Amino acid sequence: MPEAAAAFELTIPVDCAGLRLDQALARLLPDLSRSRLAHWVNEHQVTLNGVCTVPRHKVWGGERVNIAPTPDPAGLAPQAEHLPLEVMFEDDTLLVVNKPPGLVVHPGSGNWRGTLLNALLAHAPQLAQLPRAGIVHRLDKDTSGLLVIAKTLAAHTDLVRQLQARSVKRIYLAVVHGRVTRSGRIEAPIGRHPTRRTRMAVIARGKPAVTHYEVIAHLAQATLLRCRLESGRTHQIRVHLHSIGHPLVGDPVYGARRSAGGVSFNRQALHAERLELTHPATRDVVAWHVEPPPDMLRLTAALKAAC
């Protein structure tokens, strides 16, 4: 028989007082869409203090929420798979991994197996009891670099709050087309593209988003940037840099070309190199740094040589 998706429990914090239930859940579980959460509530897969309710129900803090989602469309809950996993740090509270390019983070349409989540369930089976196996933020399939995973529900809630407060520092390296003359800041709202629904875009009715970028080096027909996120919108760096005329080299969605300076690259040239946050248990500020993968190092070396 197929296994049911793992149920989990959380408590509504007092800072969500006055919100609708679906709004509070969206704040506590930002990796899940509000429409999906509302669907779970409507389908009686969510209880509030043991009682089924509706998405618009107001919460006041302290309520116990139990979530028991149905299995995925393939009929199975995500399965543990013993896949290569580069662990940068691990204790009883946190797990930090270096995600390689090409690895999907969450199971989804066309990618029900072989994802980071499947690997995490094999590495630490207790993560099955947490929302999205403890994953609180994501990287695109072809973006490499650092991801933090919560190993307890308390840590998950704490990390979500840090992300909402924009106190988690996420630094990326990006190789973009063209010559960026100076460092700067992009503040532009991001939302779903009005006609191409698989893409995001800068649109007036989008969610607020801010990206800071610093010029590191000028390359052949390209620039190496260091980017810092204030917000964490889907495809944020890719969309923001495209909006100022400097799309990522190799980006198949937002970049028109797969090469720069005569050097080809088959994915977006984006790497999450640094992650800094407050440890949920010790309250110490902790940080990790990881060098780009070999393909991106070869790209930057070739573009430097071509200058």
C-alpha cells in the first residue's frame, strides 16, 4: 500500500494574531503556496485545535495546527534515496549542504525521485516529520551552493521567522552578460509573468524584492558579480539582473544566449557562496562559505583569459 504523506504539527505564534488561518500558515510555511495550504484546509487535511475549519478563520496565537496532507499525484509520499550529499555542517538542530548544479530540491511534476529532499530523508529519516523535510528555502535546479535544513520543528519555525525578518544573509556569485559599470541595488516587485506562466517578471502588482550587487571583475563580454538578497522571491536574482539588461550567462529562461566571450555555458551561472544566520538553539551567529563548482570556475577562468 502507498505510504501516506507524513503529518506534522505546529503552533500559531502570537505575532500572527488577527491573520486568517491560510495567511498565518503561508507566513510559517513560506515554501508552500497559499493556494495549496488553503486547499489542504478546505479538504479537511488541516485541523485547528483538533477541529476542521476554513481558510478565512481568524487565529490569535497559541492554537495547535495539525497538517496531514494527502500523498503526491504519483500515489506515494517522498521516498528516502541514498544519493550523494555534501554536508557542510550538521548538529542536532541544523543541517547545511552544498547543492550541486542539476539537483532538484523538491519532488514535483516530472521529478518525483532523485531530489535533494529524497536524499535528506535517507540521511536523516526524522526529517519526514517536518514540513518539506525541514527545507526552509530553495535553490533552482541549476543553481549551486548552500542550503540550510531544519532538523526540528522549533528550528524550522525559527528559521522561517529569520527569513521573514530578512536577517538571514545569502550571498551569491553571478556571471552576467555585458559590462556592469558599477555596483548597485535593484528594488523592483516580482510576480508571475502575465502571459508566460512558467516565468517570473518585474510587474507592478508583484511582491516587493530587493537585490544588492557588487562588481567583482570585468570579463570578456561579461561581469562577475556578488549579489546579496534582502528578499527571497522565486528566480529573484535571475529576474532582477535580466530587468537591468544583464541576464545571467547560460540562463535558459531569462538569458537569450548560452555563451559569453565565445565561451559556452549550459546552465545559469549562479552560485550561493555564503550563508549566515542565527543558530536556532545556541543563538550564535554562524556562517558558511563554499567555492563555486568546477564548471563555474572554468567559465570565469576562460572569460578572464579572453579579456
